[in-house]
Amino acid sequence: MVHEIPLQRTGINPVADAQTLLALRRLFWRVRPDIVLAYTVKPAIYGSIAARLAKVPHIMPMLTGLGGVYLQSAKLKHRAIRPIMNALYRIAFACADGIIFHNKDDRAHLASFRTIPRSRRTYVVNGSGVDLQEFSRQPLPSTNNGLTFLMITRLVRTKGIEEYCRAAQSLKAKWPNARWRLVGPEESGPNSLSLEELKSYGDTVDYLGPTMDVRPALNACHVYVLPSYGEGMPRTVLEALATGRPIITTDARGCRETVEPNKNGFLVPPGDSTALAAAMERFLENPEQLEFMAALSYQIALEKFDVNQVNDEMVRALGV
């Protein structure tokens, strides 16, 4: 059963957030759940507090990422609200029985701000996992007509879209047969990248818009790229691993866990389009390494990110 709750996904609005908290408390009083598993930032915070107010027996927030507030590259106004977020996390985690994280770096980062009570157990699971039946290994396309790089993301700056475009621009003249594709919906908000800004990078990157099914795009690419500034555990990378695609992503929290450097792909510093272009060029110069790296990507998906395995870990953390 689905219950609709008012929620502003981004930003801090005391009135709107109070309405969310009260609506959740009313819902929990009415439904009387035995367990509340609250995930993503605002539901984890306000869901945990509301569940404690409603005397829910077992409360477990799950942090699928920390958002832009905690990025090293965060703007001043985002850094300014970190103390508020830290205070909210302290309250929420004090209401919880334990906390689930999608990567160990997020846990360490929040712990450094003393937001996690020593008495609370913490757990790290490998993201949300990937369904290996829905995303199965697919053969790589022929390289006879050049390589195709793919990025799937909302049009948000912190995903590294501009670095992707600049890297593609720097390589296009030397590798005219290579293709760079971008799939994903537009986004509103202070970190969004408009279509006009995207077009300013020229036609080197083919923007294909949003899609309900990313599998055809994944199947048609040779290398999956996500130069994000930081994630919880990027779902699109997990789907690319399961499809059997080499990965280029960043040495940032949540992203680095998906790559064994020089084995199934490459890690580059976040925000560095030059390093990103160099990683892409390694594939362009040595396409024979694609098959080996593709096989290892699939093996990593099988061993670390199978959704059934991840769900079992979550169930154990919940104690049910």
C-alpha cells in the first residue's frame, strides 16, 4: 500500500519539513508498523524522528548517499547548512536502533562530525544491488566503427557532466569515429545543468534525453562513464557492471567501490576532465583490453552487487 506524504526533496524549509515530520508521525500512529526502514536523506532524518515519536518498536534509517552538502566541492551556501544537517542527523540517529550505509566512506564522514551515537550499530551494504536477471551480461558491440562511451545521469553538475563533455571535446579531433552519449532527464535546482548549457559544448556529446529503460543504451556502449563528485553507490554503474561493461568513474566515495583499477576500468580524480580524457584514450588506443575488463566487471557484479545478496545483508541488519 502506498501512502502519499508531502516532501520537498532538496533544501531546508522549516515549515515544509515540519509538515513532513507531522504527516509521517500521523501515518505511523495509524498504521502501527513493527519496523520503519527510512532511506535517502530527508526520509531517513524525519522518518526516524517521527517513528520514535509514534513509538515504533524498531527504526532503521538507510543513507543511500549524503548529497551535495558534504561534497568537498560544495558551494558556500551548502557548506553553511552542514551544522544544521549534522544536528538533524544526531537527533535522527539517536532515535534509531542502527544505521545502514551504502559505503564505508559515508559512515566515516558522518562519524567525523560526531553524529553517530557510540551505542548505535552501523552496517555497510553494497548499495541497493542490481537484479542480475533484469540486467544480464551482453556481448560488446563490434569495435570496427569506433568506440561508444555512455553516461547515464540526471542533468546535475555534481555528476560530472561538464567534465565528460570537455573530455569528449578534447578527444574528438584525434578520434573522429568515437562516440559519446548522454542519457537522462533534466533536473531543476541550483546544481542543475540546463539544456542551453549542455548545447554550449557543441555536438560532440549526443544527448539522447530521458528513457524508461537504460538497457538498450548500455548494450550499445563499449565503456560506461560516471565522473561523479560522490555517490552513495551509483545504480547506473552497477547496471553497467552487470551488463559487462568496463567502467571509468572517480576516486570518490561510493564510486571507487565499483572499480578495481586497471582491471575492470579506471578511477580518475573528481572534477578532472584531463584525467578523464586520458582514461578514455587508454580504451581508444587499446580496444583489445575491452573483453577482459568486461568479463571482470560482470564478475564483480556477480560477487559483490547481486541484489539478492544485498537484500539478505539488509534483512540481517534489520534483525528479521
